[in-house]
Amino acid sequence: MLACGDTYLAGDIDYEEFHLWIILTPTDLNEVVVVNVTTRHKRSDTTVIINPGEHPFIKQESVIAYRFAKVKTVAEIEKAISEGTAIRREPISASLLERIRGGLMQSDHAENGVRFLFREFMLKTSGNPFQN
């Protein structure tokens, strides 16, 4: 069963380009907002920087690529994991989850529709957009 703060590796098998994806919203609505982590480059969105050691998968300075934030169904993610096209990884810490959630609302790169759905999901599940 997936939960808020869980992570998984997914990407393009043909190009062997995989990213760590993070579930930002509670899973009880069957849809979730997810964001991915990517290596920091010169033109990266630096709203949230993740340093090596903040998650076991992170080996170099990385960022959240908010422009790729999306809404997925829990069933979609679970199917990818069961079929082997995605691999579960360790959950992120509560403090990192809060930083990433806050960054979604601050980043100029996140689509307004994803931000809107993030707020809606959080309000429906907890009444507070920034509470676990």
C-alpha cells in the first residue's frame, strides 16, 4: 500500500533515464500529486535543493523538477511497481516532505493546475494543506 512520502524509481527504459518520484499527497483519494528529483544543473529550478544523504538514493546535489509535477492514480503507480516498470524506494523524511510541498506552492515552474489539485487534495484529506 502506498502512502504520502513514499518514493519510487520510474523513467524511460529505452534511454535508461530514471528519476526518483515522490508522492506528496495522501493516497486515500486514489489520485496523488507526484514530483520527481533530478540532478542539479546550471538552469535547474532551485526552489528545493536536496543534498546527498537526505535520502538514500540521492548521491549528488539534486533538485525537485516542479515543471514535471503531475497527478497520477494510486492504481497506476501500484501497477507500474507490480509490473517492474517502477521500483519502490525508501520514503522521504517528514521534514523533506514539508520542504517539497512548500516548494510546489512557491515554484514558478509548477503548473497552476497541479498546484490547484494539490491544495484540493490536501484540504479534502486533512483540512490543512500542509499537514500530513
